[in-house]
Amino acid sequence: MEIFSDLMMGMSVALHPANLLYLLVGAFVGMTIGVIPGFGPAAGIALLLPVTFGMDPVGAVMMLSAIYYGAMYGGSITAILINTPGDAGSVASTLDGFPLAQQGRAGPALVMQAVASFTGGTVGVILITLLAPLFSQVARNFGPPEYFLLAIMGMLTLIVMIGGNWRLGVISALIGFALGTVGVDLESGRSRYTFGSAELIGGINFIPVAIGLFGLGELFFAFYSGSHKKRDGEMLTYDGKSNFWPNARDFIETRFTLVRGSIIGFVVGVIPGAGAAIAALIAYSVERSVSPRPENFGKGEMAGLVAPEAANNAASSGAMIPLLTLGIPGSASTAILLAAFLMWGLRPGPLLMEQNPEFAWGLIASMYLGNMALLLISIFAIPVFVLILKVPYRILAPLVVVVCTLGTFSVNSSYMEMYIMLGAGVIGFFMRLYGFSPAAVVLALVLGPLAEESLRQTLTISRGSFGIFITRPASLSIIVVTIALLVLLPLIQLYGQRVRKPKAS
């Protein structure tokens, strides 16, 4: 009953007219960003973060969170229509989504994608409502040693899940940690790596770095790889009018698929660093293995679209549990959300639900409303998003550059931060080109100062002894969980690759 009363309190916060407006704006913007191939929720949140300055913190975080999970809805529209996923979480949706469109069933595929996304997101939020207080109670007695280990666990799990050369992931994280040391050392009061610049005394703000890495970096890479030409030349397979609604058989045959995909997605999403892409691939594999028609997968099977769609949206909800209750972001998007929380003086962790119940429960309640809004937007605004796909890159690219520049300058009216943003854009391009991880840079930049502060406090408590990490039961438990994740996550990743290979041939 206590959870129900807390949820009702959060619902009253979310239904405030101003907060509801921010939520709807975030949902629509998130879907729009998801529709743009290669842009992704991290870039969208980074670009729009400056817009939230001056807003009420609750409404601002609701809007940014709606952008995060709204992009999951939009990313699958391009996966179905032009075989181009808007983000990594929608890759598995291309396997059967595009074949359905080629069969003339783009309309039913888009509607079922919306229903699956709504189901996965709603199941995820229900599980958040039930499990978040339990996570918070378990972690309530955490101290500096535990916070340091949690920060390291978040970094390590993300590095492992980057894929490719893990050494490049480590180097990316070290770059982020190095950037986090710029500014005044709070313990000694000395300036570090400011090179005499007064504007760097306060440190490097993550906003221009995130905007540069994800906004400009993605844009530069699109021009280099030629994906902008491919996008401008694509022919859509759906005109927004014909064969719109699915039939009863589509709903009947996928009713259990919705449940399986949602649960699998949520469980995988709770694991820091696992991500929606892995959740979608695992759900697709499980569905193919239990299907009476596995030979139809990859040829336009509706269950092959519904399973990954339910999973990737449930995973995005599941990722909010470690973020809210432990302060562990498992992706670039949640890292930027974490930074937004800190910017408004809200520190996610065990005490968040106790010290800021209106914020925590208001955010959870807003996810119920956001998923309902996204379902309606997905179904009835599909023709609008189809028009967005027709906007040529020669128009879209200058708009992105203008938004990046104005967004960065509006934060502190600093020319130095504009230079940092431009430099980060160039670095972000080369990181994409050579396999480094912009996500690890942002995450380390956000977590680095927190990890440094917690480590110093820990060593002060223990008088310089690192033995405190194994003598405290909570710290030892985190170490054991971290080791288990470092062993488990590569296995999950390999399993996902095995699922992908047969369908790519």
C-alpha cells in the first residue's frame, strides 16, 4: 500500500499542467530524434539539455527522460521503412520489420511496433515501481567505499559491452577521467591542468563535450561514411495511408511474445552496461527458438518484430533502476541523465527516494503517462515522421550545427566552451572512425570527479588502507557482483553476435 500511495503522489506531480506539457514535448522530440538514423537518444538529450536551464528540475528531468525512452519508439520506424535502424536498440527490428514492409505490410508492422513498445515500456515501469524501493532499501547504508566501487563498476561494465577492442574502451574512459581532473583540486585548492585559463578553473563542463562528441561527431562521421547520400537516395516503402491496421491474427499470435520480450528486456536492462541492443537480440533469439515457424523468421514474421521491440523498450525502463537507486549509468544516454540530475543538485542513489520522493516518484509516474502518449503519437503521427525522413541532409546538417552551437553558448555564454564543443566534435569523429567509445568518455567525465571524491573519503576513513574494500560486507558484495558481470557480459555479447550472424547472411 505504501508503494501505491507513493505512486499516487508521483502521479499528482506528473499531472501538473507544466510537467505534463514538458512530458509531451519530450515524448514527441524523442520520437523525432529516433526517426533520424544514427542520431540516437544520447545526442538528442545532449543537444536539448541547455534548453532545460531555468525550468523546474522535475519537469526538466521528465522531459529528458521522455526523450530517452521516446527515441526507442522512433528508432524502429526507419528500421521498418528503409531498413536503417535509428539506434543500436532497433537493429534486431530490421530482421523482420523491413521484410514485412516489402510485403506491403508496413502499416501493420508500424502499429504492432507501437503496441510492442508500449507493452514493453509499461511492463518495465510496473517492475520499476515494485523493485526500485527494494533496491533503494538494500543500498541505503552505502558509504564512500561503496560509491567508489559503484562508479568503477559502471565504467567497467560499459567498457566490456562496447565491443571490438576493449583496450580502446579503456583508453576512452581514461580520456574522460583526465578531462574530469581539470579545474581546482577541492582538497589542496590548487588548479590542475587549467593552463592559466580562468574559464577552466571550474572544470570542463560535460555539456559541450557531450554535444560535440554525439552531435557534431555523428554528423561528421555521416558525411565521411557517405550515409547522408544513402539516406537522401532511399525510397520509402510506405506512403502513410495504405494497409494501416494489423488484423486479429497479428495480435493473437504475438500475445505471449509481448510478455516474453518485455520480461527478457527488463532483466537484461537492469544489468549495467548490457543495453537495449543486447536485450533485443536475446529476445529475438528466444522467440525464434520457441516459435512453431522458426523458418519464417527473417522473412517477415510479426513475432520477429514484436519480440525485440518489447525488449528494447523494457530494457530502457530497466536501466532506470540502477540509475535511480545506485547512481550507475549503463549507457551514454543514462550518463547524460545522471549529469542532468547532478546539475540540479539531485544525486541518484540509495537516498534519492527518501530525500526527494516527489522527484523520484514523479519521474516514475511520468513514465506511465509517457508510454501512453508515445503509443498515440506512434500510431497517429506516423505520416508526419515519414515526411521527416524525406528532409535532405543538406538541410538537416546545417540545422544540427546551429543547434549544437546555440545550445553550447546558451549554457554559460562562454566562447571557451564553444571551442571545447568544436574540438570534441572533431575528436568524436576520429573516435567513431577508429573504434573508440564517445560513450565511455562522457561516462568517465561524469563519474570521474565522484569516484575521486569517494576514494579520497574512503582512504581518509581507513587511514590509507585499501583493505576497507574487502572488510565491509557491502563493498565486498559489489566487488563480487562486478567480477560476475565482467564474466557474464562478454558471454551475453557473444550470444547476441551468434543470433545476428545467421540472419545477416
